[in-house]
Amino acid sequence: MEQDGKGKEFTRPVLIFKKFNDKICVIIPLSTKFHRGEFFFPMLSKMNIIRIAILPQIRMIDSKRHLN
């Protein structure tokens, strides 16, 4: 869940970068808003939407925060 996410559950799309075990992984938050700079990388999602990977917000999170 995300403080500034969307919808009732305040969800935010993320890229799972590294899975350490069944409980912990490193994620990179994604945005649809364009950002400039060396820490923002555009990518194309499965739904053909351009998403921006926000590297300064990389986090290690517990899998309990995942929604499937």
C-alpha cells in the first residue's frame, strides 16, 4: 500500500527487482507521470502503458504489502 497511491486501497504499481525469500523483496515504484533526470527510467508495461521507474524510491518490503 502507498501513502499517495490510487483507489480505496492506495495501491501503486511496482517492479519487483529482487526477491530474497518468500517474505522480503526489493521493489522499484512506477509512475505514469514523466520525470526527468538520471534516476528515472521509462519502460513499457504489459498493457502498453509507459511507466517511469523511480530509482530514488527503491525499497525493501515485506510480501504482506503485495496485492495480487
